[in-house]
Amino acid sequence: SAETSPSVVFENIQKCSPNCLRLLLENISGLTVDDDFTVEVIPEINAAVATFIKSIDTKEFVKKCLQHKRVREFKMTARLLELTQTIRAESLPDSISTDYITVYFESARNGGGPVSDVQLFPEENSAIITFCSHKGNT
């Protein structure tokens, strides 16, 4: 069976404050924010990503969210975050090298894993990092 993402994307969250969203997700999941899952709010696109540290059935969690009265009242949507092998790092220092980026993202302490490619974009102070597996960029 295909591996399921540990992350759930919530969209259209503008009617729900970040603290309200955290409480709502605790109520729906029965888990504790910070101990069992994290929430990253992305205000620029009215979205948030909940990433579960504790192993749960995220497909079932998405179903519960979509059926939940408050989620429907806030007109939010929920879906699994796609697993990816590529990420974009932004706001990098001018002097950073591809070697440094590779070693940083291969560090287990930083949640990394084996890196297969780094494309550096100095004019944008960004880089595209490609991992050998989607497990290396959690």
C-alpha cells in the first residue's frame, strides 16, 4: 500500500484564528498540539498545515474534519499534503554554497535525509533541494 502523508492542509482558514484552529484540531483528533502534532499557518494563502508526529490515520482524520460542524461553519477545506521529494529553501545568505545546503539538509537533526541534487539561485537567495526519497524532507 502507498504511504500516506503525515501532513494535512487546511485551506480557507481566514475565519478561524491560529489559536482557534489549534484548539479545533485538538478537539477533532483527540491529540495535543506540539506533543502529537504541529500546525504551521501560512497567512499569505489562507492555509495551514498540520503535521502529525504521533502516527494516526490521516485519511480518516481528513474525513472527520470535513464532517465536523465547526470546520463546515468556517467553510474550511482539508486534504492530505502530497508527499514530495523536492523543497524550496528561501531567504538564504548570499555566501551559502551548495555543499553547505547539501550537508545541512542531510542532517537527521534537521529532519533531513540523503540529498540527490541542489540547485542554487543566488539572485533569489533560494535553492531547490531534491531528496533521494520523500522521507528525507519531513
